[in-house]
Amino acid sequence: MVGKKPTTNYIIATVMAFNAGTRKVVLKARGAAISKAVAAAVMVRDRFLPGKVNIREVKLLSDKVQGQGGRERTVAAVEVILEMA
């Protein structure tokens, strides 16, 4: 789950997972972190493992979360699925 850490942390974790033999990595994010998940996926694909990783699928979702005062609200979410080529 992509969150408040710097984008570089998610890139390194993804590259390490692929180097360890993982065939598929899913980056999940919601709200403001969506841009970090997309940036991490593109940087892994284009700069860190060029020609070795493909963006298999992008799922656009919405999640219901408890807001302030206990009110339920809907936030945008995304799943970026990366696979070894």
C-alpha cells in the first residue's frame, strides 16, 4: 500500500521484490497517494528495469472510509499491477 513515505521507498521495494524472484507486484494507493503509485510504477518500468517489467493492468476503484465525525465518505483508489516481461 503506497502512502506517506517518499516515492523512492516504493520504487526500491518493488525492484527488490522483482530481484528476489517475484513475478507480480501490486501497488495499491488511495487519495493523494495515487500519483506516487503511478510514478513508482512508471519509474520501475522505464528507469530501473527497462524491458523487464510491464504494467499489466490498472484498476480504478473507490473505497468507503470513516471521515471526521464518524461520517462515511468515498475516496478514489488505484491498483497498478506490474509483471515481469
